[in-house]
Amino acid sequence: MGRLSTKLAALGVDEQALKSAAAEGLDGLRLLIARHISFPGARRYTPLEVYEKSGVDQETAQALWRAMGFPLVPEDQAAFTDADIEALQISVKLFDRAGMDRTIVLQQARSMGQAAARIAASHQDVLAELIPDADLARAAEEALSLADEALPATDHLLVYMYRRHLAAATEQRILVTPSGEGGVMMTVGFADLLGFTALSRELDVRELAALIDRFNAATANVVAQARGRVVKTIGDEVMFATQDPGSAASIALALLNDVSGKDGLPPLKVGVGSGAVIAREGDLFGGPVNLANRLVTIAKPACALVDEATRDALASDERFHFTSLGKRHLKGLGLVRSFRLRAAGSKRPRPVRRRARPQNSAGDRR
């Protein structure tokens, strides 16, 4: 443990903290190592000292901390570093400079915190498999070595991807059609894996994780190719959005052609709705979202359903063919007319006809 202690000391772990963690056993040491590998720095400040040194009042600091997704720290616990104080000062100055009120500030903090938490959890899933923990000292040294190489590169990539996504989001927002009352006109879709619940009982954990990874990767590729955006994934379901109905219809058909039933995946079904939506914290809300979600629940396997607004917008588009399914009562929405979407020129499945049973002569019938 001598060499490990030296490395941990370089990350800000003092001798007393190491002794306290060791007294708690292997779990205590693992927690200490994990915290300092990913976020180095001596934990020397209590919350009250952070407020004093940053010049930020307690109420504002605690509200920001909670909005970012962290539990409040006991007032007598030295859990913060110089980096925490600097980040608090920078965030408050940034929001003040932009003239944001408290509600918007906390909303932005929540959005950023949730996105960062999801990225961190995804990275940890990979790291947990790469680093064995049979030998704590060896595992910790390997983790430290990996962190030295990977974390600076990851920091750079995250900033790069954020700037790229910000540019794309800005472009989309400029081009999107306002709907009034703060909303925008968009087309929203849901794609759902059929029979996922039953399938999840049959597969082991690794097989299920691999299936979800394939589904997420395949759907993200299709949506990106059509200049759409994956809004979120929820287990066996992906929500996507586009600026125009045509792109959403193309995505729906591509999902059925290229993803549904391919690479070991179950069949997909898709629901699409168009209209005014509200964008908040990276998510979308409103009637078209609810409608698209209802349509995917009633769609048959390998089938895409769209609402009347989407059909009307694409009625003259020669790429698509629509079949009216009439009106159906959907929970919370009342009677809704839906349409099955197909690519133009695609053959409709022929109904199975029973052959007529041959009859004997009139005098020989049974």
C-alpha cells in the first residue's frame, strides 16, 4: 500500500482520511479511492466555509447544489475542495451576467446536472468492467493510471461535443417554426421494442445490456442520418423529434426497415405526431408528444402509425403512402384518427384467403 498511499496523497488524500477509510474496511477504501480518482483535491472545507470563501449566500449555494443533483452535506463535514469554491463563484457570475432569474438558473443547473450524471454513470459502467477489484491495491493503481490518461482526454471531448451540440441546437431553434405561447412546431415519434418485458426475463444481465446497447446505437444512427434528434431513451423505447413531418416519417420507415427484427432485436412499432410542443430541459412536452406515445401503444408489430396532422402535412409527398385506420378512442385524448404509414410503392400484405373446399356431385355430398 506504500506506493498507493503516495499516489493518493498527490490527489489530496491526507493520512488521517486514509486511516479513517481503512478503519471502515475494503468498502471504505474503495469509496475513498473512487472519489479522489475522478475528483482530486483535498477535502478541507465545510459547507459554511464554502459560502464564506465564495461570497455566495447559503440559500443560493444550497439551491444550486440540489439542482445539480447532489444531497446536502452536513455543516460540520469537510467535503469540499478549492475546485468546488471556484465552480460556485463561476456559476453565479455566469448566471448574473446573463441576467437569468432564479427559476431559470436552477432549471439550467438541473438540466446540466442530469446530463452529466447520465454520462458519468455510463462511463462508470465501462470502468467497472475494465478494472478488476480482486486485489484492491493493484486495482486502485490501475484505476489511477487509467484516470491520468483518460480523464483529461474525456474533459476535452465533452467540451467539444457540447459546443457541437450547442451549434446544432442553435441552428435548429433558429429554423424551427414558432407556435405562439413559447411553443414550437415539431414532429415527435416513439419507437418501441415489442415484447421487451418477456424478453428481459429470458436473457441474463449481460445479454440484456447488449440488446439495449444495440437498440440504442441502431436507433440513434437512423435518427441522426435524417437530421433528427434523440430526445431520450427509456428502456425499450426511444423518443425522437424533427423539425418537419417528412423527416420523422423517413425515420419511422428506416427504423422498421433497418432496425426492426435485425441483429437479434425484436420487431419495432412506431408512433408519430405533429404540432406545437414545449421544449424544457432537453425534453419535449405537449399534445403531439402524448399522441405519438399513445399511437405507438396501439400500433401492430413492424408498423408505423401517424396522426392526422402528420398525414395532412405529407399528403402530397410522393415518398409516402397512408392508409386510414379510422377513429379510435385513446386514453386521455378521446377519438383520434390514425393512419398507417408506408413507403410509396411498397406492396400491402395480401390477406390470407382460404381455398374453397371442393364439392362432390350433388348426389354425393356429405
